[in-house]
Amino acid sequence: MSALRTLLSSSALIAVMGLSYGMWSIIVPGEERRREIVRNLPESNPVRMEETRKRNALVMEALKEAAETNENITRRFGAPK
């Protein structure tokens, strides 16, 4: 009885793994679709990348300023009390 239970549970596990692999292979895009997705990413656009670099520089400048001061800079942008 124990051997039969082990055989059935192993078979069920193998069937579930096979079904999972089959579903995964259906869902995952093909190589052509993957190349198209990479080509259309925002990072591949030079203008967009330059805007992102400028925005990151401004954020880093604000963080540097906040780190160098003892003032709570969040109060500047909050509602007046």
C-alpha cells in the first residue's frame, strides 16, 4: 500500500511539474517578441535617458542638500501650521 501511494504521489508531482512547464512555455514570449520588447524600452531612447539622468541629478542634489543641513526640509513643502 505504501509503495502504491508513493508511486501515485510521485506520478502526480511529475504531472503537475509537466503541466507547469507547459503553461510557462506558452506564456513566455518568443525570441522575436523579446527583442521587440527590449527595443521599445524607455532606456533605449537617448532623449528619455538624458531626461532620466537630469532628474536623477536633481534628486541627488536635493538629497545631498538635505544631508548637509540640520533643518527638517520636509517642513518647507508641507502645509503651514
